[in-house]
Amino acid sequence: MTTTELDSTLETRPIEELLADLDFWTGRTKIEFVDEAIERWGEIMPHLLAHLETVIADPDAYLDEDHDLLPYALLLLAHFREQHAHPLILSLFALSGDVLHALLGDIKTTLLPAFLIRTSGGSLDGVKALVLNRNADQFVRWAAMESLCLAVAAGMADRSETMDFLKGLLTGKEDVPDSYFWTGVANSLCDLYPDEVMDVVRKAYGDGLIIPGAITLEEFEQTLALGLEDSLADMRRELTWRVPDNMEQLLALCEAVDDAAETIPRTIQQNDKKTKVQRKKKKKMAKASRRKNR
């Protein structure tokens, strides 16, 4: 069969076959099926939205079956900035942390900013609600805060308003003691240049809200020495790889952090040394938290 004949066959085959290919775990990249889904977007999009609804309605039943479609559905909906997916994504990521980890592994936090920002249509109200949702996983809430910071870098959100929102999360009432939620707030304030909130940050350290070693006051001082413009430039660089426009980069992020896809030879351009260290710290904290909750 020629390439032209093969392409013609793929274009005309039932959409259920493409969905089945995306749903079948192989341990290898599915870029060819993702490309086909992009070509047939109008046809496949309603099925992907319905898939999210199915998972949200009964995640335990979904986990009892052998599926691999969910991350690809999220990637494709984010790639096309599908606003109808936004409330579904918010509902999905409000599920318990254990369920989300079983469904998505580390994708649940690493790629959440891309899912939220690209489907938001410019409204961040739902993202803020997820940050405030005490029933949501602490690391998901942290990733939602990262989404707000990246939205500032993208020009979607005002820095001062975002800083005010984040600063207001350090009252001590937004989560339980020893939660990594507080570390997420501290990291997010630091990312946006914390000059005007240092009094609140120091009080949070004094009150014991922020877990020792997760982020230090010395790191805040280093950011202050860097300056506002350079700090925001770092955030813009992070935006380019955390929320990429290129589908292959988005897919690489997904398949590189998937717990079951460690052998996929993908190279991801990341920001700088500071960002890599932060991601490594966060991953260790999440693993430690899961062990603690077993």
C-alpha cells in the first residue's frame, strides 16, 4: 500500500478506530495518531469531551478498565484551546489526589497549567476557584497557582491583582498545617517578584506555615536581588515550555513525565537551573506526601 493509499485509509476509517488507537497503551509515542486526530478535529472533539465526562462521573470504574486516552484527550483539547473543556478539566482536577495520580501520574501537576491556560478563554475565575478548593489535592492547587503566574507572563492576568490574590492565601485558614499548599503560595509569590509582600512572607515563615527547606527566605532574597524585570523574563521563558504552542512539544511534556513512558526519547527545552531544581523538589515532595498518606 502506498503512503497516499494509507493516508486515504486513515482519513476514512471510523473515528472509533482512531479513539481505540489513542486509548491503547503502547509505551511508545502516539504522535501519528495525535496528528490524525488534529486532521479530524471537528469529528473527534465531541468524543473527547464525552470521554472527560465519563471519567469524572465514575473514575473508579474507569480505572478498573485498561485505558490510555485521557492524557491525549486533554492534550488535544488544550492544543485547540477548546473552551467547552475548561469546566470539565476543572471538575476532573478537583478529584482526590490519589485518584488523579492513578489516572494521570505526574501529568496531574506538570501539565495542568497548559490545560487550564489554553482552555480558559481568558477567564481565570475557575482557576482561582480551584486554588481555593480545600477538597482539591494540595499539589493540584499549587499547579493552579503556577497557572496564574504563567497567565501573568502571558499577559492574561495583572501582576498586582495576582499578587494580592496569592498574598491573601497566607492567613493560615486555607489549608491544614504542614500542607504543601503553603509552599505553593510561597513559590508563586517568589516567582512574580515578592518585593511588596515580604512582610506577609516573613510572617508566614514565623507562623510555621511554610515547610522548612521547601523554599527558603534566602531564595526570596536571591529573587529580590535579581530584580523585577529579570524575574518576569524568567516567567516568560518558563511559559514557552510549560504552555507551548507546538503540539509536538506539548506531547513531549506529556510522554516524558508519564510514569509508564520513561523510555521515550524526547528532549524538552526547559527554563533555567532554578526551574529545574524547583520541579525536582516539587516531585520529591509529592512522592513523600503520597507515601505519608498510604
